[in-house]
Amino acid sequence: MKKTTIICLILMLSVSVFAYENHGYDKYEVRYIKEQITADITLQQTLREQNAWQNFLVNHPHWFVSFNQFNLKPHRAYGEPIDLLNGNSTADKVMHFITNELSDFNIPIADISLLDIRENEKYKYLDFYQTYNGLKVHDSRLYVKTTKDDKLVTFGLDVFSDINLSILPTISENDAISNATFGIANAFTNAIVKTDLKILPVPEHNKYTYRLIYEVEFETTISVGPAKYLCLVDANTGELLMRKNTILYETPPPATVHVESNVYAVQPYIPTTVKDLINLRVHVNGTSYYTDQNGDLSLSANVGSNVYYGLEGRWSKVETGGTTPGINTTLGATNNISFDNDATSQERSAYYHVNVVHDYMKTIFPTFTGLDFAMTTNVDVSGSCNAFYGGGSINFYAEGNDCHSMAKIGDVVYHEYGHGINDYRYGNSGMWNGALGEGYADIWGLSITQNPILGLGMSSVDPNDFVRRYDIDRKVYPQDLTGEVHADGEIIAGCWWDTYLGFNNMGQMMDLFKDTYDSAPDGPGGTEGIIFTDILLEALMSDDNDGN
């Protein structure tokens, strides 16, 4: 293990300090995990002493384990690398290991299928999922991590051996929609039931119970703007087990004012600066070209040709009310183009900052292409004092109620785009946990600005007001968990910020941070303690010299 400093991550998960309170709850949210899951030290020790783990230790004495306290199988086991020798592919070798060396844990091998294999410069990550009578088991994950030369260093068995229920529903799809939308005050649209039923394991009373579920989606509006809910409904009892808004909002304090200028490179209380508009689309004679990293472009078109410059490009398409600002003119020999009179300051600033965060993301994930498209960047959305990510777009409310447009606040733009990175890059299907999503989105902002204060400059009344800050009143697990995603996200974001302080090097911190996008610890609301601990373990292992 290298001697680098991870101690702040450990301390943030164990030390009690004062924390800021956040009130951004969604009154329509429903969770099937009703209480926070915390480690039971006595049960963990009991499970370590049982035959299954002790038999494993006979051949692998330098291994450690944290158990899933509901299925009683290892949630994360890790230790000295184990050579995987039997099989043609990595997946074959892993399945041979699971079948022959983990049989004491009663894994339903016949129901396990490979979902995904990812790898980076140090490790391979394999995810398997479980089915029951042909139906996918929600939240099932058999996880394996190996070195590049197929030595196993971690495994987790969040699978289920005791499922026993009928897969025939007793309520109709229409009843499922009615139960999913029950209590929603505003009109809803686009209500659908997804094609396949699933099995949902619900942790309660020290074990899992199993529900046959419908997945229902519908759209509506809530007090802060549009909402798109994903719901899980018991296909036999009709109980609404989960309702989660998949549109992700920022929750800043009220306050801000509009000031027009070229580009707000940081926030509205810092004077504007002229910035190059890079990656910008220029349309000439039916062909699109793009400016370079200096905002320059050489064209082989005739002088006098009609040319269109739009406030859109490779990575951002700015829209206000569905319209993209643009300039139609004729091509000259020398063309000095400014959007100062053709787009608002919030439009120009939003475009600039999306390019900053996209290009920064590419330095962290240089081979990732999932976000190499022009993300819709909606400016002056109806409402005020907020911003949100949803459906592959980022959205910034209009100025008003003493609030600037948040499109002028660089780290807010980075935060919202960070949700997109979480959605497109995390694991095989995007980030699920709300608190984790908010905390990780904050890190994309903080790592660019290297400033612990997020959202400074939103208030037009108080230039020192902010959304969140990470240099005082640190939040810690478990005492500061509240169940509100932004507040709980401050715990994990604060861990990463203090890791940066320990290193005094943002690049080193981000090297550890990025690896968690491959191991992808995740889970439903209510499992934040487990997720945060998994992230600590992954950071420690990523800091290791390839399993040595």
C-alpha cells in the first residue's frame, strides 16, 4: 500500500462535527427502505466466525470481509490477490472461482448472468445480475474486481438464495398506474408500465422479503418545476414501494440579480471577462465547422457566402424558449464575431461553462465518449432561483426573486453537468443513489474551481451567500444523515474535498475519485452508509500498488 493520505476519508466517516441543515425534501418521494442501514458490529463478527467464511480463510488467510446483514453473504470481501487460472476468459475464470470456492455461501449459480465488464489502467470490474424464473431481480449484484492479469482482489455477493413467490400479478397495469400516481396534486402525463415485471428484495427485520413489482413512470410538475417519477408498485398488493423523481434539482437559497456582460467566468460579483467561444458551430454552404480551442476557424469558403453562427457547438446547444441564439451574416475576409448583442449574458456564460466542464471531464476520462454530444442547455426556464438536470439536458431558471440566473455561476453549471457524468459514465447504467449523485456532482464543481464554496454569487442581496461549503461545519456519517439527498451528499463530497486537502493535489484526489466510477458503489435511498463505506474501500484499494 502506498503511503499517501486517505485518512480524511476515514475521519469524515467517523468523527462528529456540526452540520448545516437543508430542507429540500420531495413530499412525493416514497422509499422502500424506511430506516438507515448501519453496521451491526456484533452480527458482523458472528458472520465472520461462521463456517462459510472460516472455510474460505483456510486457503486465503489474508482476506477481510464486510457482510450484507440481510442475505448474510459477503457484501465486500477483499485481500491478497488470488490467481484465477481456470477458464478461457476473465468471466469464465471468475465463474469457476465462484462455483468452486464460494459454494458455502449458497449462491444461486444457475440464476446468475454477466451484465458488464469494465476496465481501466489498473483493474477489471465484472458485474453479474440475478434472475428468478426469468424475471430480473432488482438491486441484485454479484461484483468482482480483478487485476489486469486476472488476479481477484474483491468480490461481493448481493444475491438472494431464498426467493419463493409467484410471478403472476394479481393487480392490473392500470391499477399499478393509479397507485403510483396516488396523491399527486397536479395533472400527470405519459404514464406507462414498463414491459417486464421484476423481483424486488426489501431489507426489513434482519432479512429480505421479496415483492413482485411493476415499474411505472409518469411525468408531472411539482413546486420547483417538471418531475418525472419512477415508481415500484407491488404487483399483488398494489402497495407503492418507491417513487423517485429522476429529474435532479439544485436547491440553492433564494437571491440573485441579472447583469449583462460578455461572460461571467466565475460568478456575477466578479467582473466579466472576454472568453473565446470554443467548439462553436459555424454553418456555411450546407456544411458545419467548429472553432478550435482558441475560438479560431479557417474556412475555405468564398467571401460573401452566407454564414450562420449559432450559440451551439460540439458539447452544448443553448436554448431559451426553444430558440438558439444565432447570427446570420455574410463571410468576409476577416470575421470578428461577438455574441454580445445577440445573446444574453446567461446564454453566453452557460455555453462557456459547459465547454469548460466537458473538456475537464475528458481529462479525467479521456476515452469516454458517452457525453460527446451537444447537451441541450436551457436558459431562462420558467421559475427562479434553481437549476436542474434531467433527460440529458441541463436547465437554468430565469432571473427573479432576487436571484441571478444560475447559468452565470460556473460551479452550478459544473454541478448540473456533473449529474450528466454520473448518469452516463457511472458503472453500467448510471448512478442511482440520490445523495451520492448530489455529492459527486458537487465534486465536479469543486475540483474545477478548487474552491470549497459552491454557488457563491447567487444572491443579489448578499454577495457572500452560497449554496454549500466544505471548509467549515463538516458533515459526517452516520450522525449527520438526514434522508435529504443534498444534505447527505455533503458527507461524501466533504470526504473527497478533505482528501484533496490531505494530498494538496487535486489531480491525485481525482485519480482516486475517477476509479469509483468503474467499481460503482451504489444502492437505493437508505443505504448511504453502506455506499459511503464501499467508496472508502475502493479509494483505499485504488491507492494500492495493484494489489500488493
